[in-house]
Amino acid sequence: MNPKDELEKEQQKLERLLQLQEKTEVAIARAKRRIAAWRELLDDSETGELLPEIDLDLGGLTDVCRTAMRASRKEWMTAAEIQQAIRELGFPLDQYKAPAASILTTVNRLVDNGEVVVERRSQPGASEYKWVGSLSASRKRLLESLRKVKEQTKK
């Protein structure tokens, strides 16, 4: 048994698991979006029949931005579309003095983390955002640490 071969096998296994994790997170986000939509559809205040609250465990603003972007059917979203998706999920944006600015700041942090990419696309002057996944940020850190391990084992 060669330790270097074992290390490489485990690193490949970890990368596959990270990819699976991201696919699972996207599926969870889409399920949350569908549950929120069905709840809105079935919550009929005209007849007085209200459904019990459903806790979708949306977390804070960063987590709900991730959920909204993962769940989107659109590949690219404007900040306004992200805000609308967050509202549709039932997140309490009314708790923020400037929700649009808070969302934009949060999404730009996700860009800095490598989870989202930004481009000026179809609308003049408007930036659009694309979810590329937390896997990208994790992979960068993983690859950097693997590179360091390889360098150390060569010495």
C-alpha cells in the first residue's frame, strides 16, 4: 500500500462527495421553492382557511440568497429577481430597512467567495448573477491544500 496513492484516492473521493453535496443542496433549494409556492396557492384567506406555518429553515440572508439562486429556473438572475425569489420563499424582508441593498451586498459577498459569478448581460447597466456553487469555493481551497501537501511530500 502506497500512502501517496491512498491520499490521492481519498482526495478524489472527497471531490466526488463535494459534487454530490452541491447537487443535493440544489435539490433541497428547489423543494423549498415548490413548498413555498404550493403553500401560497393553498393559503386561501378568502375562505378563512389558513394553513399552519411551515418552517423551511431558510436561515439568514446569505443562506436564503443561496437558496433562491440554487432554486431558480433561470441561469442568470438580476438583483431584483433574486429579491423576488426570496420574497416568494417567504423570507421576512420587511425586517430590513433597505432589503435591495442588503441583498446586493450579500450576493456580492457570494461573488467574492466564488459561489456566484457576475456579468453585465442583456439589460444595459444591470448586472446579472449566476450560481456556480459553493463547490467552486470549496474546490479552490481543497486544490490549494492538496498542492501544498504534494509539495511537502516531494521534499
